[in-house]
Amino acid sequence: MRILFRLALLMVVTGALFGCAHNYYSIPQETLEKKVRTVGVAPFFTDADSDIRHPEKAAILSIVRGYNLRNEKELVARIRSTGIFYAVRPVTADPDRLFSSLVWNREKRDDARIIYNKYFFKKDDLKQLMTENGLDAVLFVTVSGLTKPGKVYSSNFLSYLETDYNYLSMSAVMLDREGTTIWEYPNFRRDVPSYPMFFSLQYPDFDEAAANLTEKVDVKFKTVAGVNAAFAKSEPSTVPNGPEVSTLYVKQFDEMLALMKTYKPLFAKEKEKEPQPAPASAPVYYTPPAAPAAPAPAAPAPATPQAAAPAPQPAAAAPPAPATTTAPAGPAPITSVDIVPEQPAAK
């Protein structure tokens, strides 16, 4: 029992010490710091051809596109405020045109019990986009339809219905100029992968089943007005002086940013180097005195007539006299300082 207890304690301590050193990126953080300095955030994509089964699909797409445009700036500002990257810029382009020109395939995946839509991008067009905008990497965020199993409880939590539901999902991927994945969401580098859905387009009607005294619960689509009301619900921005943000987007942004954190601040070395020139300038103040020290022998030239004025001093001792007076301050940088007070003393 003691051995098991010690092992458990060791695991807890180890997790506490190294838990914050988790890397959610697909490359080492040192490589990330050198390779990915300027990141662009593309306009949010809306995959119109994805699995959106709502009977009024066009209206749903219109709502999503409108709120994507309103809230995408919030993500840019929040990523920039973290200081994870050297610079974060929005990519100005038409989202639908950019999506059709860059994305060549979509695949519904089931990895580690996480069901999501994975998108594949054209490398040549991707590289051209980054070159034109001076970017090292681009973050693409896509809202798409997805049907997957889910469990929804009634309002009183006394019953639930487990079946397939149609959702709106939000996925993201950060790619470099070669099309290599630097970071992705859902993220599979966390200890326990999870992927909360963006918005559920369906709901089980428990009240209707109870009213009809039946155990059969129908799954219905939310109305367009209800979907719009859910997207319109907003809260203050976390960015100073930022506009209000849709609560649905805030939840997704929080998930993403939590998985972008680095275990040490990037570009910390650059910030530490900034104050270094101050101490480095200290030697500069010592070197100039070394230069004036050379003309220091010339200083005795005017001093010699003053030294020759007093007859008691031997003539042979007169040239070394400034040297003997300056002998207490043997270093060259100090002699220039000592000579100055001697002149008024001689007067």
C-alpha cells in the first residue's frame, strides 16, 4: 500500500511540475518561435456544402456568415493580446471566394472518438497567399454542419434522449507556407481530447411527448428565429474598447486560446535583449577616457611653464613633477581628472 501511495503521490507531483509544459503545437516550441513570427487570421469560412440538414438551410447559412463577419475580429484581437506570436494580422479577402480557391477536399473524421470535419488546402495557392501578405502562417476557422451521436437531457434532467443530432461545428487549423499543420482544433495533443459543438440545430421535444403521454420523443429543428436569437446573445469583449461578442463565439474562442498557450513566453529572449544595450554602453564610457589619456602627456606642456615658475624645484624633477603629482592616480583614465584641480591650485 505504501508503494502504491508513493507512486500516486509521485504522479501527482510530476503532473503539477510538468503539466504546464504541455505543447499543443505540432512542432517544438523552439521551432515555433523561430519559424512562426507573423500569423494571419483568414476570414471565417462557412462551408455551405457541409452536412447542414435544416429545412431552411439558406437562412441558417446567412445567419452564420453574418455573425462570422461580426466576431472574427475578436479572435484576431485576443490572439494578438496573448503575445504568443510576434505579430497577428487579419487577412482581407472574400471568405467564400477564398474558401473555394484554397480548399480542395473535406473529410469527416473520427479520431480518438472525436468526430469532426477536416479540410485540405492547396499548397501552391496557400503559399501564394502568405507570400503576398508577408505571413509565416495562416489560421483558418471554418463553421460547418456535422451530424453525430449526442445525449440531450430534459429541462428537469429526469430523462434524456441519446440519438444522432445535427450540429454546427467550428474547426480551425494553422498552416505554414508548405501546408504543414502547425496547430489544429480539435486538438489531439491534449491529455483527454474533447470537442464541444458550436451550436445544435436540433432538440428533443420532451414536452410534446409528455403532453401526448408517450415515451416517443421527436427530434425537431430549431426555428430560424430561435437560431438567430441564440447567435444574437452577446457579452462584453475581453479586449479593451472592443465591441460585444456573441456568446457562442466566446465559448469557442476560449477553447481555442486555451489550446494555443505555450509553456514559456515566445520572443522572451528578444525582450530581454532590449535592456542589455544599457549595461553594454558602460564600457563605451571607459573607452573614451582612454583616448583622451593619449593627449594627457600634452597637458603637461602648458603645465611645464607653470611648474617652471617655482625655482625651488629642480629642473630635472620638473618633467616628472606632473607624473609624480599624478602618481597617486596611476591609471590613465584618472590622470585627466586629477590634472584639472591642479591648475587652480597652482594659480
